[in-house]
Amino acid sequence: MSQTWDDTLRASGYRVTPQRQLVLEAVTRLEHATPEEIYAEVKQTAVGVNLSTVYRTLELLEQIGLVTHTHLGHGAHRYHLAADAQHVHLVCRGCGAITQLDPAAVSSLVRALDAEYGFETDVGHLTVFGTCAQCRGAAPPAGGSAEPAGGSAEPAGD
């Protein structure tokens, strides 16, 4: 994957720098991470990198299509690889866990919105808020991948 990142950066007229590589690696490892979480991850390897560098790098990487952001509440944007952008987010209001679902999981909703309202849904930006199985005290069903998220989750403004 790193070679593809390098190629994309160079094809867009940018140098491949250690800071850019570290930010991309952190985004990959952390998945839905805030700039501050990405900064903390990068700082473990490169103590000289500051938060403004991470913000500028994320902005550049988004402009050239390597990362994308989403709004999963009232807090900071959360970044993930653009190649992984097409998924639905389930956000628990209790613990803040984020579960990724394949868009096929909501295909009946997408079809119903189109049939009834003529509304074409951008599933890549669909976030559903509720309470996860663990917070409800039940075993989670099969499917989806949950990851803990810091802070509380509120309705998205994506």
C-alpha cells in the first residue's frame, strides 16, 4: 500500500516525506481517528512532528484523494483511508464505539428512499446513532467491525 501512496503523492507533484508516510500509517492503523489521535500516534515515532503538521498533512492527503474525513458527532472530523470510504457507520451513544458495515447492509433502506422519495443516498456518508449490543447488555450479532472511539457521539453533520 505504501508504494501506491508514494505514487499518488508524486503524481500529484508532492514529495514523499517521513511525516506524510507516518500520518498515512497512523490513519491506516487507527481507522476513524481525529487529528489529535493521529498526532499522538505519529508522536510515538517522530517526536519532532507538531499538531499543525498533522493538520496540514491531512488536508493535503485529502485534496489528493488518499484520505477522507467524516463527521461522527460534534467533535473533530475523523479520518480514514479514501480507499475504505464506502461503508456505513453505526455509532453508539453509550460508549462511542464505531461499527463499520458494508453498504449492502442498508440496501433495502436505500431502495425504499429512492422508490418513495426519489432520493439517491450517499451511503459513504451514512451514520446511524443508537446503542450497541454491549451497552444494551446483549451479545453483538455477527457482522460489522466495532472499534472504540473517544468522547461522546452526537448526530453527524456530514
